[in-house]
Amino acid sequence: MDPNRVRSNVRPTVVAQARRSIGSYDPAVAVLNITPLTPSIGAVVNGIDLAQDLADRNVEASLKQAFLDHQVLVFRDQTLTRDQHKNFGRLFGPLHIHPSQRHDSYVGDREVFPVEADETTVLNNGGLWHSDVSCDQKPPLGSMLLLKEAPASGGDTLFANMYLAYESLSKPIRTLIEGLDAVHDMRQDIRHYDMEPRPGVDYPQSTHPLVVAHPDTGRKLLFCNSAFTTNIVGLSKPESKAILEMLYLHTANDPKLHCRVQWEPGTLTFWDNRCVQHYAVWDYRPQRRSGERVTIASTTPPTRPQAPSPDP
Ligand SMILES: O=C(O)CCC(=O)C(=O)O
């Protein structure tokens, strides 16, 4: 890619946003043509070929900044091989292997998580608000889903900005939840798919703070999700259930927190799993939708912020 060509397309708002968010702004980094999906979450990155353009250090730096600024990046018309898809993932860190693909007898490529639904599907993947594999001690940094087949319409994915989810809670609720930890358990996620955990299988379970600081931006966010989070430590069952349900409704019910990605074959969407939840809408049965997800491991567990919340 010719950076000068792309540079001329940079939208002033995006440049201004980058300036605000990184403090020590480097104009050489602003080489992407970005169209935000909403003011708070999601952006389409135009005019980039992920199979060709990643050797450009300015493009790499700009993508990393755009990822932090927008949390969800959408790339259209990508024709990546599986290896190129993985290499794009490795720009952000080592690849993560899903717990269901960790056992010795797994047949297939462990670094690729298949996403598929057709007329035979009984329950599709990701049809509830969740962040990926939050039951791991270090949940993934992010996921990159590349769709190969998309339905004629439908099959969108919703994403929620969990910074805003936290910031839009009232001060008393923020104060209440800031010191609390919650348990995240893969067995709960499995039960959502009408399956029972199998004896002898090691299902990950971890305890994470309910409010965490993003490791790169330092910004606080709400960290619990209806797929994996089972209970809040130290609370009675009804107390824990009431608070978690309130937090899930808060996340699901406010469209200001959300963006919606419509897919085509060749769309790759990359979400920051540390500060975003998502929901895959299954409204296209019996049509087929399929793709592959490459997931990037995180080097840090979710960590409690150093400072208490400022007053609203
Ligand atoms: O199919 C999608 O759009 C997303 C699926 C999902 O929830 C996931 O890969 O975690």
C-alpha cells in the first residue's frame, strides 16, 4: 500500500481522536482511512489489504492505535489464506487455543476456531452476550473472525462497549461493584449449548475483578458476562444473581453501548475481547454462514484498577 495515498484519505475526526487518546501523538502513525460505525464503538478500516499491507510499520502502528480507539475493527473484501489470517493475529500476540481444542485427541488446526451454522444446527455459537473464554486465567486479548460464507441477509453480530457500560452505571453501583470479584466457569457456557460437562475433562474456571483496568488504555470497564460468569464472590446466591442480572440487562438494553456488524464473504472483524462483549444473531436459518476465528492470547490477567472511580 502507498501510505501517501492512504494518508490523504485520513478523516480529521479520526486524527483528532488518535491525538486525544495517545497523548504523545505521532502524525506518521495516522495512515488509515477509518469510518467509525458509531461515536463510541466500531470502525470500518477502508482501503487495506491484510494480505499485502502489514509489512508497512506505519500501517501496523495505526492499526494498533485504531484497535484501542474503536475496539472493533471491520475489514471488507479480504482474501486471506489461513496462514495470512494467523499472521495478522500474531501481529498482536501469540495465538490462543480454545479450551475445547486443547485436548490431545483434537483433530484439526488448534489455532483456528471454526464458526459454522446451517439448516442442521441446533444451537449456534455465540448467541448470547459474552466475551470470549473469560473462564481462562488470562482471557484472550482479541478475536479475528473472517467469514467465508454469509447469508443473503441477517447473521449480524452486535458488540457492546464495556468501558461505557461501566461509566454509565450510577456512582453508588460503581462503588458497590468495584471491590468485588466474580467467578467465570466454562461449565456454565457449555450448559448454554444444552450440553453437560463431561467427567474427567478439565474445564477452566477463574476469578476476576468485576471492574478491571484495560492493560493498554488504563480505562476502567465492567468485566462480567452472561455466558461464563456464575457468581460474585462473598455474596449470597440471590444477591449475586440480582446484581449480575442487573449488569447484564444494563449491557444488553442500552443501544448507545452497541454497534452492529453486517457481514459479507471476505469480511474480517477484529474485536478487543478485553473491553467488548458480542452477540451473534442467528436469524438466518436455514441459510448457511461459516468462517474461521483466530484468537490472540493475552499476557496479563484482568486486573483491578489502582484508583477508585472519580465522581460522575
Ligand atoms: O459468529 C459470530 O459472529 C461470532 C461468534 C462468536 O460469538 C465468537 O466467535 O465468539
